Amino acid sequence: MKMEDLIKAVIEGNAPVVSDLVVQGLDEGLKATDILAEGLTPGMSTVGDLFHRGEYFLPEMLFSAKAMKGGLEHLESILSTGGSDALGTIVLGTVKGDLHDIGKNIVAMLMKGAGFNVIDLGVDIPVERFVEALTEEKADILALSALLSTTMPAMESTVKAIKESGLKDKVKIVVGGAPVTPEFADQIGADGYAEDAPGAVNKVNELLELV
Ligand code: B1M
């Protein structure tokens, strides 16, 4: 399997070809993490550039997202297989107003693979739902994703609500997503920031003092 072909198929939003190439790559012994980092992700990043330049519109972005998700399904069982004893519980979600979930789903897979119990609430999650889940699950970590600059304030209000709910002593908060920066994470009072999914796992390990 050639990575260029996989990148091209993601850009073209060709779900059957993406799916076939991922399976072919795995059969040939390629690592799931390499297929993700060198094929699926660069393809999606180009889609973002094309959208930004006005060459792609919402439907093309949706086709590519669907194709990437199909490819990720083949990698999930490999990326999310971890130890049996959970190292801690993580409540994860994309903040209110934001429907992007591909990156969050990868974060969830790697966290599971690293041995954590992950409660993925999904996308467009209101503050109250996060508070409720953290309480119910007795979670150790809240992991928040945002992909839009317009939903970064929702990340801030979520962190604020966690503090006001009195949960902040029990829960560490990690934030990430393309527009989020370490400075923003500091500014809103999060405990940690990670640029990508492996970084999110490292940050959680660090915050729970597992490393
Ligand atoms: Co949207 N979109 N989108 N989109 N979309 C972006 C984000 C955008 C940058 C495109 C662009 O203009 N270049 C732009 C945002 C601009 C901005 O705010 N700065 C944008 C826009 C504008 C929009 C709409 C407003 C478009 C419109 O309607 N006019 C709309 C908003 C809808 C909404 O959310 N309310 C919209 C819609 C969509 C689709 C639904 C079509 C689709 C999402 C499908 C889905 O997720 N199910 C979509 C897509 C696919 C994209 C791009 C092309 C790709 C996102 C993606 O999946 N990347 C994106 C452009 C881009 O990112 N280059 C774009 C691949 C993924 C693996 O990376 O999600 O970055 P990413 O996740 C990474 C890291 O960010 C990090 O780790 C991940 C993996 O390593 N990470 C974390 C993520 N969460 C983390 C949490 C952590 C730590 C790390 O700790 C907890």
C-alpha cells in the first residue's frame, strides 16, 4: 500500500478506497500509528487547507471525514487495546457548539490503548453534562476537545463550571484541538495542554503521576 494513494483517497473522500487501503496496509504489516500519521491525517489536513482556500466546501469536507472515519474503524481495535486494569477514568468530549470528533476519537482510542477507562460523551457537550458525568463516574481526568476558534470560549466556561461545582480538587483538566494553545490552556485554568493524541496520553500520565 502506498501512503500517497491513501492520502489521495482521503482528499477525494473515497470511502471504499480508504477502507481497502487501510486493510491492505495492515495486511502488509504497516503499523496502525504510521497509517494514521502518514496517510489519514495528512490527507485530512490537506482537505482543511482546500476548504480554507475556498476550493472545497462543506460537502467535500463531509465526504473526506466519512472516508477517514471508515479507515479509522479498522485501526480502532489495534489502537485501543490496552491493559486490563484501568489506570484511571477519563471523561472526554468535544465542547458545546462543536461537532468535530475525528481527533477526539483518536485521543479516546490511544487513551484506551494506554490502559484508561474512557467515557466518551461525544460532541456538542454542554457544561452540565460534563459535570454530571465527572460526578457519576468519579473521574480522575476531564479531557476537552475544540476545533473551532468560536468554541474555545465554551472550553473556558466548562473549566469555570468545573471549578464552581467543587470538582476541581478531584479532577485534572486536559485540553486540546487545533486552535488551542498552551497559553490558552493556562489562561483558562486547565491543568494541561496537548498538541496531539499521543501527547494527551503523556499529559494524563504526567498529571496522574503514573510516569
Ligand atoms: Co470543520 N473546520 N467546520 N468540519 N474541519 C476546521 C476545524 C477548519 C480549521 C477548516 C479550515 O477552515 N481550514 C475550520 C475552523 C476554523 C477556525 O475556527 N479556526 C472549520 C470550520 C470553519 C467548520 C464549519 C464552521 C464550516 C461551516 O459550516 N461553514 C463547520 C462547523 C461545524 C461545527 O462544529 N459546529 C465545520 C464542519 C466540519 C465537518 C462536519 C464537515 C467535518 C467534521 C466531521 C467530524 O469531525 N465528524 C469538518 C472537518 C473534517 C474539518 C477539518 C477539515 C478536519 C478536522 C479533522 O478531523 N482533522 C478541519 C481542518 C483541519 O483540521 N486542518 C476543519 C483530523 C484530526 C485527526 O485532527 O481534529 O485536529 P484534529 O485532532 C488532532 C489534534 O487537534 C489533537 O489531537 C488530534 C489527533 O492527533 N486533539 C487533541 C484534538 N482534540 C484533542 C484533545 C486533547 C489533546 C489533543 O486533549 C484532551
